[in-house]
Amino acid sequence: MKSMLADYGAHTLNGIQRYIPDKEPKTYLYNLISEYPNRGGKGFRPGLCIAACKAFGGKEEEASHSAVCLELLHNAFLIHDDVEDESFFRRNKPTLHESTNAAIAINVGDAMQVLGLYPLFKNREVLGDKVAMQIFLEVQHMVTESVEGQAMELGWRKDNTSTLTEADYLRMILKKTCWYTCIHPLRIGAIIGTKGKINPEKFDRLGYFMGTSFQIQDDVLNLVADGEKYGKEIGGDILEGKRTLMLIHLMEHCSPNELAGILQFLSIPIKQRQQAKAHEILEMMHAYGSIEHAANTARYLAGAALKEFYTIFSRLPDSEDKSLIETIIIYMINREY
């Protein structure tokens, strides 16, 4: 799996480089476009797009422009997320706003979003106008859902909301994570592979189960993983006040006094929050079974994703790309960083 994702990731990264203008200003703009993509990452989005395309009979080069678009937008989202979350590290290095400043980082993210539009235009040359327009609308929907989900999460943190339920969290993750991490990469790849002759909605349940499983497990690993392997500051989600499934579960089950202490901590500006208190909240998550509950939920959702995968892909010929999608789902159950 990692070898195939690395190959598809390298192919996509080469494509990104072709879209970066060779002109000024370079130091604080164009030289920084490839900063996050060059740091690595799992490459799920371009990998799923290309694998779905090939599993349905398409060719890798037919999905190249769409994969580049997805990866540019993903890394633009990461840059903006890091600024909004006031994060310190991304993939074992300082976040872009920490190594430059917030204004420069935001501008680089904006530029990546703009550059991500041109590959969609280039799709016309390879796929024809009809399919290219279909993919454009897929991306438009994907971005809309993602920013709506981000708005939900940022609003909860701004209002220091404490009355959320698991259903609220899953609705937010559907919007913020699932559409752009799994649902639309699968949909776009299948549209390309079938030359538009497929109903893309058949992938929505699969992508939802995959995306929620991935995000919940990622949130769990933020608390318990090996920091060097994981690539982010461990416990950063607590310091940032993210309404993860673990925090929501804890706030639903802890005592009124404990809840008051958590909310008081989360009312303090992020950079003034103490690591010791974050560690205390982490211990409470362990004590109330919040982390175990989240990990079990992630495994359950990954199992549901496998069932959906077999329903959709069982009629397709066996191939490395079909197996890759299955392996990604299994990896989501077992990943440790």
C-alpha cells in the first residue's frame, strides 16, 4: 500500500511542480508552494482518485490533473488550518506560519487554491468538456462542504460549546473531512474511469465510513501516538480545544465540577493554556473511557467501510488498484501513527 501511494504521490508531486510559476515573487510565495507537499504525507487523496480511476478501467494519466487539484487544495487547507488552530508543527517540522508568519502562510494557502483551479481546466484536453465540467462541479461541492465543516468546528471553539453530541461531531466530520478526504476522490476517480457513466452517489456511504474512521483514529493518535512518527505535537488537539469525539464524550460523562474546569481551561487563549492542565484532561479521557470509545468507534466505522467496499467493488476485476482501496480501509483500522 505505502509503495503504491508513494508512487502515486510522487506522480502527483511532479504534476504540482509543473503548475508552480517560475517567476517572482519566489522567496515568500512560489518557493513555499511545495513546502507542505514535499514534507510527505500519506497521499490518500490522489491515491484514492487514481486507484478508483484505474479500478474502473481508466488510466493514471487521465486522473493526473484531478489528483494535482486535490493535493493542492488539501495542502492549502492544511496551511489555513494550522493558522486557524495556532498549531506549532506539521509533519515533524514547524508549521508554515511559525517558520514565516501568519500573513505569508495565509497568502501561500490562497495561492495554492488558485493554482488548483487550472488543472480542472486542463482536464478538458484529456477527458472532454462534459466529464471535465462534471469533475469541476464535484470539486466545487467538495470545497463548499469542507469550509462549512470548518466553520462549524471553529464556531464551537469560539463559543466554548459544551453541549455537543456524537451526532454533532459526525455531521461536522462528514463536512470537514469525509467529502474531501475520501468521498470526492473516489467519486472523481470513478467518473474518470467510466467516462462519466456512473452514479457517483454510490460512493458516498463508503467515503463517509472511511473518512470518519480515518479522522477519529487520527484524533486518537494525536493523544496516544509516538510523536516523532505521528508528525504533529501530541496532545495538540486538547490545547487547541478541538471538539473531538473524545472531548465530547468526556464532557458528556464527567462531573459538573470537572466540566467547569475543562471549560475554564478552554476559555483561555491557546498560547496561554498550560500543558499540565491538558495532560490532566487527557488523564480524564482515559479514566472515563473516552479514548477507548473513540478507538472502538473508528474500528466499527472502518468495518462498515469494508462492507460498502465489497458491495461496490466485488463486481470489478481484481487489480492492484482495487486491492489498494481495500488495504487503505484495513490500514485505517490498524494504523498506529
